[in-house]
Amino acid sequence: MGDDMRNHERSERLYAQALEVIPGGVDSPVRAYGAVGGSPLFIARGHGSHIVDTDGNDYIDYVCSWGPLILGHAHHRVVGALRDLVMNGTSFGAPSPLEVQLARLVVDAVPSVELVRFVSSGTEACMTALRLARASTGRDGIIKFAGGYHGHTDALLVQAGSGSATLGVPSSAGVPAAFAGHTLVADYNDLGSVEALLQANPDGVAAVIVEPVAANMGVVPPAPGFLEGLRDLTTRYGALLIFDEVISGFRIAPGGAQERYGVTPDLTCLGKIIGGGLPVGAVGGRRGVMELIAPLGPVYQAGTLSGNPLAMAAGVETLEEVLRPGALDKLETLSSHLEEGLVWAIGEAGTQARVHRVGSVLTLFFTDGEVTNFESASRSDRERFGRFFHGMLERGVYLPPSQFEAWFVSLAHTQEEIEATVDAAREVLTDLG
Ligand SMILES: *Cc1c(COP(=O)(O)O)cnc(C)c1O
């Protein structure tokens, strides 16, 4: 690479300044490139499928802000709506019309959602879903899956130690053992591990929370029957089923994974796409459960910026575009071309790797073994991923800086960009040997 190395001087200078005033120089840890080495790029602007860093380097972007930007950066509809609104005030702390419009779009599209409450992040959505489930069942226990991510609320920052599906151990410092003790960890795609926990706690589990398409251990699709099995088990044991569709909502299908796989949860967590790149989350579900929330019921939940007009506007514009006939089909076609191209590149280079894709989220795992859960995903060669990441960056392709984060394809990506990405991947994989 040597001579044609891109210049990252300004990013490096900004990172040094950031380290003086922000812990680790970043406001969210994966951004720090800890998993791939090197120092993070500071991004100056984005248009469509491209971002440009502060040194003027241009990249095809497959992070897309970790999913919200399904229309690409600075989409004209989103920008136009925000520009019109911002002149008339940015927050009122009182109801405003766009909340009703976005809520109507969500209720009409997502099968399980009869009522929806907007919050400011996916984390808050999942936190509120747990509180609702506990209030609804009068139970404290929660089952989550190893490698499932539901934001950074205490009770959900728990993973099983290797191979264990016993009482949770906190995986973040600062989480009281007493909180973590209510969180039980099962293995994704393993109904037996869920049933064992339910049997051991027959009247103790309030809810099972799951990413119906796991996308935070890399992309791992649900095995046939897995989601149906979760629906049956939770019903049998009187627990609620919570789908965390913060990534899959409005992406896997207009109604999310629950539409695509035909399994209806009791509660659904949304975020990312429904805010079109502004801070939003939402929790929705059956009327009977949602009516427990204040002011109708005893479950307290509130937010100074909840239902923020700018965020609602970006969400409305984004959902209307996504829901246009043919939009998600176009995204499926583009994404399938990327998948096929990467599989071809892996074959050309003779690399031991596999590609997982569901709709427009995708992961290239550096392993030749099957990946069905967190344990098998963890067998991927992370050091090789780090070198692949930097090779792609050098060729103008910006990937998520972790083996365990999904690539996001947007409606702004073009067939030519997909082909350029595949060519770059073939070169980099061949160089890696
Ligand atoms: C991103 C994410 C969250 C958390 O959302 P934030 O807006 O970052 O708080 C929750 N669940 C899933 C599945 C996510 O991907």
C-alpha cells in the first residue's frame, strides 16, 4: 500500500484533541477502532451512499450511521422537511402534529403494534419494553440471548460466559449483580436453552427479548422454526415475547421481521430507521399491554425531547420513501448482488470466509464453520477482519470497524458502487492470502 496511502492527518489531529476532552476520543465505543487498530476517521459530510472525511477522502459508506440512513446521507426529502421545520422552533414539550403522523405510519405497517410511544433512542425503547413486560406479568426475570444487543440499559448488558446459560453475570462494570441476576441468557437459535430457563423459572420470567434477525454478533438469521418456537414457549409460560426490531424494522420488510417471518410478538422495539438519522426510538405493542404506560396506567415513562418534531419529520419522510412500492425490492436486489459478489471474491481469493445476509444487512465472517449463534460467530478471525477493514478503507470503502457489526446497504447505493466494492474486496482478500 505504502505510497498511495490516503492522508489522514486532520483526522489524526482531531482524534488527539478529542482524547483530551472525551473519554477514548469518542461518544460511542466502536467508533474508536479498538477492534481493528488505527485511529478513527472524522467525517465531514455525507451525500447519498458516500461520506467524506476531514482530509477530503471519499468513501462508499456501508455503515450508514449504523442503519438509520436507509435512504443514504442528506436525502432531499429529509433535508427539505428539516429545513422547513427548523425555522419554526425545534422542541415544544407539548404534542405536535408529526407525532401523530409517524405513529399512524408505524401502527399501520407493523403487525404487532396497536399503540406506540416514541422515545429518543433504541436503548430507551428496550428499557421501557422490559418495564412494561414486568408490570404486565408481575414477574422480574428476563431472557435474552448471548450476543444480542438491546442498548446499554443495565438489565440488558449481560451475556453468558462461554457455553453457560445460567444466572447472568454482568458484562459491564457498574451493573449491580442484583439487576443482572434477573437476566437469564440463552443461546440464539437454540429453543432448548430457552425452554430449560423457562422450566427452571416457571413463574419468574416476564419476557423473552430477541433480535428476530440477530445483527449485533454479525448477521445471523433465525433458523426455521426458531421464532415460531419462541412464540409458543412464551405463550405457554405466560411470558411476553419482545422483538427488538431496532435494526430490522422497516428494513427486512415494511412490517419488519415479524412480517417477513409471520410471527407476532407482544411488544416491539423500534429505532434507527424510524428517526431517519435523528435521535428516535419507539416501543409499541398490543393495546392491553401498552395501556399500562402513563398517563393511562402505572408504568412511568417520559422524555423531554420525546416525539421531537425534527426527529418525527425525518422519520415520516424516511418511512414514506421506504414504504413506496418497490423500494425494499430494489434494496433486496442491490444487496443480493453485493452478497453474490462477495461470495465470488472469497472464492477467487481462496479465503476461508462466509457471507450472511438478510435483506440489506450483511456480514462477511472470517470463518469456514457454520455461524448460528454468538459462540460460532466468535470463532471468526478478528485479526484478519482488521486487515480486511483497513485494506477496504484504503480502496475507498468504509465498513463497520468490527467483525461483529453488520454492513448496511441503502437505497442510495448503485449497482456500480456494489461492483466497485466487490472488486476492492477481491483485491484485498487476495492480498491477505
Ligand atoms: C442500535 C440498537 C439498539 C440501541 O439503540 P440506540 O439508539 O443506540 O440506543 C437496540 N437494539 C438493537 C437491535 C440495536 O441494533
